Amino acid sequence: DSGVTQTPKHLITATGQRVTLRCSPRSGDLSVYWYQQSLDQGLQFLIQYYNGEERAKGNILERFSAQQFPDLHSELNLSSLELGDSALYFCASSAPRVSGANVLTFGAGSRLTVL
Amino acid sequence: GEDVEQSLFLSVREGDSSVINCTYTDSSSTYLYWYKQEPGAGLQLLTYIFSNMDMKQDQRLTVLLNKKDKHLSLRIADTQTGDSAIYFCAESTMFSGGYNKLIFGAGTRLAVHP
């Protein structure tokens, strides 16, 4: 157990629907990251939050949105789902290190299947 | 721009050494990382190296960094079947304000056979 909890583990839904993926970071970590892993695109950075504020944005579609709440858990909302959104969605968290290294701790992922 | 490239597949015999290579484009990368992903699991940090270092060794793992060529490698000595996994190289790039993000390569699938 990495300490990063993601729910649900598996999700099957239909095109056009909306889903919410949830992430609880490791205790004490203020930063949360979302990544999408698909077979043809590899691991794509979506978005990063730090202590409730958006810090960096990657290849996140406009149909997707995320937020980090005061208790530091984060949600990734995916709407108007398309077949191509089927992927593993990973959440990761991190805490600043004295060395400056940005070490991410990953959750086990949420596997989304869009039919 | 930011881009990290890796070969997609490597097959080695059990007991041999494995060398997984990675190239990156951001010359301002401060740290470079190797993560391991086992089937059905999330990514797990293996090791990382600061950009002013050439080499880092940690038990069976040796990381070599050629900053001039922007080339990173991970050597696994005495490779075991339990090392079969996908290995991701990642670079850490800085935003203003001191925040950074990790850019990952596509991953190298290591298959270890008897």
C-alpha cells in the first residue's frame, strides 16, 4: 500500500456519460497529480494541485476538470466521455524534499472503460 | 520542449544484466528518475539522480547520466524474473515559483526469461 488511495478501481460506462475519480493523497503530502495511461499515448500528465490550488496543467482536455479540496483529497471529473478516454488514470502525491527531488507516490489507478 | 524517449521493449535472460536507456530534451532538468510499474499496479520509485551527478548505485541498480547527450540509463545487475515490469524514465522540469512537474517516457517493458 503506497498510501495514495484511488476510487473506484474499475469503472465501466457509456459514451457521453460523466464520471468522477477520487484520490486521497498520502498523509502529509500537499501536492496531487493526475496522469492518464493509455496503450497508445503512454503516461500523460494531466494536472497538478498544491494545497488546493492548481499549479501546472498538461494535456488535459477541456471536457476534463479537477479540483483539490481543503482536506487535500482530489477529484478528476471526466465528462462527455468518448471511447478514446478509456485508460488507466493515476493519482500521485508528493511532499517537498530537502534535496529538492520531486518524488511522486502513485496510487494503484482507476481503470476507466468507455463502451 | 519537454520530451522523454525510451525503447519500448527489452528481453533478457535471467542472471544477465539489463540496460534500459532513455533520452530527454529539457537541458534544465534538475532530477531524473526511474520508476517501475508491475502488472496491475501503480508506478513505484526505484531511484533518482541529481543532474550534476554522473552515476548513482543502489544495490543491483546503477544509474548513468550523460548530461551533455541528455542520456540516462538504468542497469539492473543479475536480472531476476521478479524484475519483469515496465520501467519509466522521468525528468523533472521547473516552473517559476519553484514548482515542478514530472514528464514520463512511454516506458520500457522488460521481459526476463529463463
